[in-house]
Amino acid sequence: MGDIASLTPEQMEALLNGPALTPPPGVIPNFDNPPNLNHISSVAIPVCLVATSLAFLLRTYTRVVILKKIQLPDILMFIGFACYLTDIYFGYRLQENPGAFVHQWDVRLKDMPAILFPMFISASFYIGVLLTIKAAILLEWMHIFVPHGVRNQFFWICSAILAANTIFYVVVLFLVNLACWPVEKSWNPLFPGGSCPINTDAVNTSSAALNLASDIFILILPQRVIWNLKMNSKTKAGVSIIFAIGVICITAAGFRLRAEIDFSMSDDVLYVSSAVMLWALAEMTCLFLVFGIPSGAKIVSDSRLTSRFVSSLQSIRSRFPRRSGSQSNTTKGQSWPGSSAMSDSQATATASSARAYHKLSGSHHGNSMVMTTIESRKAGQSQISSESMENLKDYAQEQHQRGAMSPVIVRTTQFNMTADYRTSNGDSDDYSVRV
């Protein structure tokens, strides 16, 4: 932008109301309804926000509710998530005004400062996200893979990458914000005077390249340690998912580097900046997933809620005993009068009249569980109307009629409980308890 102080008021007004960039030959600027690709950002931004929020909530729930312990990586995650939400807000502002992938010649020059300022602030919060979440990942891996008090090779490599990342992002943060003086000139092309001694295009491109290299180092750093561990297939599958997310993160960082190169070589910076912001958003989302998704496995495997849920299911299942094909062994030793009669009649009643129901699991009838009704089991003209020892009442009445004043047992009850336990491979075990 040349010196505009010498322009007349009429020329200034025509310049401000004109396009921010000279359109290609034959193209007429459309200021009122510029063509855009808002449908891309309308999908990408909510998807990234939901995924990142899920990872954040999984990690927070694990640390606060289950483990009840907050560490430095968690504090860094909170800071990074706040910066991430700020970038989301600026992404929606870009979508609203002027729109995603809008050409600069479809925007008036006087509207450019209001558009460029959110983009300028967004770059600083993007650096804040990378600085905090990468530090959180490295500290978490040091906590997981390095025993307490040990200073092995993995520890020193993580420490070196952590220090290099911290210094690098802090330097880039200062360079981006102090590239022009006064700072307002960084986003206001109409600002008179001032200077920009730092080439922001070179800073952005080099930082994108080093950021890609950092992502690669962080991804491959723990692979040797992880795959040398003895893990079952389920654990290996979880590690593979984290590795796949890391690959997506590196891919997003690579596309962002390509977008930064296009940004530095194009005059239509407004159009190219949409690609830069969306790829940066994808990269930040993947970093949060790498950090937070393992907490989901922690919730599933170690959570007391899961244990209570499984215990509750087993308790409910035990209320519906399975009728065993073999009779339970009778209790040896002395028995009360009438107990042998009850055992014989119970066996006859069960075989002749008890109804059985099958609880089917899906369509696999082989895994069905037999449930019997809790009702009286009558067998022909048996004197036993239930499993209670009703005939003891007669015995008690005889003792009372004979004048016996000593306490007597007037009733006993026998309970039979059968529990059926099935393993994942379909095997079953029956346990019977008689009281």
C-alpha cells in the first residue's frame, strides 16, 4: 500500500470503497454477496470442536473423578483448550465475515482491518495451543514410560524436544506479534507510517516447517518403547488408533505448511488464509485426541463405575437361577423331621410340573439361560404345598397338646439358589447354595 496521505478526499473515498485487491481481467467484484465455501467450514469447525471437547472431557473426568489427581500436563491442557476455544471463535468470525475462501477482490479495502485483526490474534492463540498441548503430551509420556527417578535415554530425548519446542514457540510468538511497529500495522494496511522489519511470511513458513518436524519427532519417539512392551491384542489396537491419529496430525501439519507457502506467494491472502486456519484447526484437534483418548480406555478398564455396572448386571442375573439338569446333593448329617420328605417331593415336583423359561441372548440359542418360576411346585397329592416345612406345624402342635412347655421350632424354610456364570467363550459354570 503506497502513501495514501497525499490523496484527496475523493480519491481516498474511492480507494476505501474499492476492492482490497485488483481483480483478474474480466472479473467484477461482488461486495454484497461474495462467493464462498462456507459449507466446508460449517462442517469442519463443529466436527473439530466436538472431537476436541470429547478428548478434553475424557481426560478431565479421568483425572478429577477417577484418579482425583491433577498434574502439570492437565493444567497445560486446560490452558491449551482455552486457546483452542478462542481459535474456534475466530474461525466462526471468519466464516461470518467475509466468509470462508472469499477472494480478496470481493472485499472492500476499508473492511480489511476488521477482517485481518481476528486473524492476527488467532495466530497467537494457535501458537499457545501448540506450546501447551505438545508440552503436555511429552510430560505425560515421560510420566508413563520413564520410571520415577530414572534418567534414561528416552527421558533425555523427551526433555530435549520439550525444551526445543518451548523455546521455538516462544520465539515465534514474539516475532509474529512484533513484526511491525506500531503493532497495529500488522493488521491495518491503512495505517500511515510505521515499518515491518521482520518478514512475517518467512517466519510463518519456517515455523510451519519446524512444527511439522516437531510433530513427526513426537509421534515416532515412543513407538519403540510401546511396541517392545508385552501387550494383548486389545491394547495393541488402542495403540494403533493413537498412532493413526498421530499420522492424521502430521498430515494436517503438512497441508498447513503447503498453505503457508501458498500464502507467502499469493497476493490473495484472504482466500488462502482460510486453508491455513482450517488445517491448523485439524492439527490442533488431533493433538488433543492424542493426549485425551487414552483416558477413555482408562475409564473403560479401571473405572469404578464400570465395575459397579458389571456387578449390578451379575446381581440381576443371579436373581433368575438356571434349572440344573442334575440334582443338588442333599445335606449330610442330622436333619429336621420332614426334611427328607421335602427333598423327595421337591425332586418329583420339579420334574413333573415346574415351568421353565429361556432367556435368549440375540439369536444364539446355545447361550440361553433357563429360569424357573418362583411358585409352588405341586406334585400329585403330595402333602408339601411349598418348599417351607409346613409339616413341622403338625409336629409342633403334637408337642403342644402333650403339654410340652419348652420352646419348639414351628417352621423352617429351605432356600435353593442357583447361579449360572457364562464366560465370553460360551463356557458356563453352575453354583448351587442350599440354606
